[in-house]
Amino acid sequence: MGNNKAFTLIELLVVIAIIAILAAILFPVFAQAKEAAKKTQSASNMRQIGIGLTLYSNDWDGGIPRSMHNSAGNVERAWIFNLAPYIKADQVRVCPADPKGQQRIQARATSYVLNGYLTDDYQEDVANAYRSRFDTLPRTAETFVLFSIADRQNVLTYNDHCHSYFWFLLSNPNSRWNAILAEIQPDRFNGSTANRTQGSANYLYADTHIKSLPSGRIRGWAFENYDFAKPPE
């Protein structure tokens, strides 16, 4: 007879238990690593768009490309089309964590929306919106340019901007927070549908740097009535 031994039932159960424990430990780590990779890629996308905006601005005397809001519905006058020569790939304008990302690529839409204060200049008499120029912004390192689009927003080319100048016209803090959530996704990464103050998102500033901010901070600003989207003087 040979010397081969078979596993006993107890030994087999022990091995299965060890594998289950290791899986329970490693799966969340893998998920976090995958989410972190998407966040890094999204930051890279935003950075490339920021550089594209700077190059565009240099070519057009400091101007910021229009959004669909003030391009008379003509996509060829809006930023997605006008930045194409500077950012090259369609994928750059889509966040890898956006559940509608592929649909947005096909629809010539974007996961990143322009701050309406910077581009919807005809609203100035309504909401003190700012001029559509980079060279007149006094504090570029503190001026928000791009936000992550809210998941609830439809896959339309028109949704290439947010109406940030309306958020803080609302007197009720819960209404302000809900208006923000309707247009941008401050909990894009590691968020929770049950608690929208969890998670974080990337933000592009006018000097092209990227910052990750926790969703709770955005909610805090909403409740403090601090209009973070408004370019500082």
C-alpha cells in the first residue's frame, strides 16, 4: 500500500475556514485599491482638462470656453468640443467611477462639469456670475473649475456645467445641500447611498491643481452658507 494520505473532514473544514477568513480580509482591500486607482485616474483626467483649459485660454486671450448653457445649444461652441485638440482622448472627460461613463462618451457628454460662475456669464444680473476669463481671476488656487457630475444627471451633452450660482440663493441649508447633490457628486469615491456625507471627490482649481475633499466638508459649507463655488476676490 502507498503512503498517500487523504484529508480528513476536519482538516478540509479548517482549510476552507482559513480561505474564507483570508477572503474576508483581502476582498475589502482589493476593493479599496480598485477605488483608489479610479480616484487617481480621475484626478489625472481632471489635471489634463485643466492643462487643456490653460492652453485654450492662452490661445484665446485668457478666455474660458463656453458651456452648453451659453453656446446657444451648439456643441461646437462648448468646452467639450473646443478642448478636444488639447486633451486628445475622449476618455479624459469621463470619470472611471462614473456609472454612466460609457454612455457619456457615446453621447459626447462628460463626467466633469464646469463651474457655472466661470462660464454662464450672461447670468450676471441674476446671480453675480463671474466673467468668462482666467486672466481676470484674482485667486486661481482657490477657484473651483470642475466638479464631478451627479449620478442622477441625464446623459446629455447639455449637462457639461452646473448652476452653482443658484445653490446659495436658497435660504434653507437642507435645500442648499440638496441642490448641490442634484448637480454634483461630492461622495464620488467610497461614498454611501445611505449617508451622503461619507466619501470624497476630486476638484479642479483654476491653477490646474487637484484637491480631494470629503463630502462632509461640502455639506458643512452648505450649512454654513459658505458659497465655495463663487470665485474669491
